[in-house]
Amino acid sequence: MKKTGVVALAALAAASLLPAAAAQTAPLRFCADPDNPPFSVEKPAPGQGRGLYVEVAERIAAHLGAQPQFTWWLTHYGKRAVRNTLLAKQCDAFVGLPNDRGYMGRQALLSKPFVRVGYALVVPAGVSVASLDDLRGRKVAVQFNTPPQLVLAQRDLAAVTFRTAEEALAAVGREADLAFVWGPLAGDYSRRNGGLKVVPVAGEGMQWEAVFAVRAEDAALKARLDAAIDALGAEIRTLAEKYGFPLAAPVPLTAAAPVMYAQAVATASDALPGHRNPYSGNREAIGEGRLEFNVHCSHCHAQNAQSAEQRVDLRRLRIRYADKWPEVALTTIRNGRSDKGMPTWKDALSAEKIDKILAFLETVQRDPN
Ligand code: HEC
């Protein structure tokens, strides 16, 4: 866990030694996550791509007559990663932030969006799905603990749950009529298997647009990136298709998301989708997290989080929010819900302590039923 930080720092140091070969063109330095396929990968395995963000950044640099360089940094907590890299001038542009103006406030400018990613249905070619009603009476394969599972459960639609998205996809035409999974995987699967179509799903927590971020004073660079994104639109689409991203317009199947989930997801803007707590699974950190929890939280949430009262039972976070739960919990712990009696902790507890508490909470999550 600690080690990845050291590796990222080493990569950072190494990056500054690179430019020798690029003496003739100005460098354009991008910050990206070293381990976030299919978006960005520092050291791809044989047969694995370097990721859509990396390839888009390279095309854009080439278009601007610049030499692309990468500063690698894990983006478990997006804002902190942006502060430590872009805002600390370790790179010129951060690739792959959500298109949300409030995300970095006035410290960063966002480019135009260059790709949209999210969840999608994989349906047999003869089946038409234009609304939620079209899913009634059909069995939908989902990956356990993902937003699609939650969306279906909240509407009493029949889901068949699988451990992985790949298994859910393989069930189409067997145990299930269709699948509802992460778009890039859906796209890739339907390309390799005939007779299927991919329908991206719109709605709360279902789709994101990705942008570049630059420092607030770099308006000129933002303008150059925007122009490059416009000019390279077709090329970027081709790259996105190569990585299996479905590009059709999303169908609004989940328009009426229940309020609790919609609010929780809307406020969970600090973490980027799909990232990990650096202390996850670290026994020592989990022990420290439990201790902190029992000092600060247990008088409302019970010793070791074993609360008998459902409303404050933190063993139910994953059941409540599926794989959004770490983001929802992080946001709630940091900002509190003052109207509901949950205090704010971001000034009282360091980010590390909150991470350790989250690593502890991970160990007490219950499965549905
Ligand atoms: C003074 C009482 C109190 C203390 C102390 C407290 N909480 Fe809470 N917490 C609450 C209440 C009440 C709620 C439920 C808010 C609601 O209904 O939305 C809550 C909600 C939460 C939630 C969201 C639960 C959900 O299902 O959405 C998390 C996560 C959480 N608390 C974590 C913590 C952690 C971690 C600590 C210690 C650092 C802590 N709380 C300390 C009262 C407290």
C-alpha cells in the first residue's frame, strides 16, 4: 500500500530525466493514473493497451506539435491527486477528470469533454429496449455490488447476479436474457460475439464525461486542448471504439432514481469512479481504523460498528450504495450531514485516519439477505 506511493514518486523523478530525446519539441506533461485500465496503464501486460486516456493524450500532443510525457499518480482520491500533481506543477494537464465544474473549483479549468463512459445493456439483436418497462419479465445479468444491481433492485426488476462482469455477459442467452454491465466490457464482448447490441444507459450514476484539467492560469493551454479535441473528434471516436467503449446515445432507463441514492451519488464527488482505498486489506491500518472508530464514532454507530439500529448501521453501506459506498461514506464522513445529526470530520480527522476508518468499515460490510 505504502509502496505504491513510493513507486509513483520514483516514476515522477524518472519522468524529469526523460526529455533528452525530445529536445527539438516542447514537452507537454500529462498526469494520469498508472493502474486504471482501460483508461490509463503505465506498464501494460502483453496484449493489454496503454489505455484510452494515454492514447488520446498522445494524439493531442502530436496535434499540438508537442512531445507527450506522463507523470503517473494513483487517483484513488481524485482531488488530492490533482492537488499533488497538476496544482503542484508536476504536469501541465490532468487527463480524465469528471466534467464537473465544481470538482476543483476555481483552481482548475476544464477542457471540453472528449469521451463519455458508463454502464450499458447487452441485448440480443432482436430485442428492443427503450424504457425500463421493456426489462420487465426479462432476466437481467449484473455484476454483484455494482450500480446496475442497485438500479434493478430498487425497481423490483429481476436480476441474476454474477461475481464478475465477464460471467454476467457470458450468461446472456443462457441463464439471462440480457446483461447490464460496465460499457467498455459490454462493447468489447459484443464485438467478439455476434447477434448482440449494446445500449448505453443514461441516468444518475450511470454515465460520466471525461475532460482534461489545467491550472487556472493556463487558459491558453485549455484553448489549445479544446481546439485539438474538436479537430481530433473522429480519431478519438476510433480510439474509443478500439477500447470497446459504446458510443451510441444513452437511453434514459433510470430517469427516476430514488432520492436517497441520487443524492448520495450526487454528493459523492471527491473520489473518481472505481478507485481503491490505499489501506484496503492492510491489517495494521484496519486495526488503527477500528480504534479511531471506537474513539470517535461508536457512541452513535455502536462499538465496532455493530449497531442494532438500521439507520446508523454502517455494516449496511454496501447494501445501500453498492460499489458507490466508499465514495458516499467518504463524503459523509468528511462533510457530515448536519441536518441529520452526523457531524463533520474533515477538520477533526486527517485524510489518512479517515482512510483507515474506511478500511475498517470495509471489513464489516454485509452481503444482501
Ligand atoms: C453524534 C452522533 C454521530 C457521530 C459521533 C458519528 N455519526 Fe455518523 N451518522 C450519524 C447519524 C445520525 C447518521 C445518519 C444520517 C442520515 O440519516 O442520513 C450518520 C451517518 C453516517 C454515515 C452514512 C450512513 C449511510 O447509510 O448513508 C457514515 C458513513 C457515518 N455516519 C460514519 C461515521 C464515522 C466514520 C464517524 C466517526 C468518525 C461517525 N459517523 C460519527 C451520527 C453520528
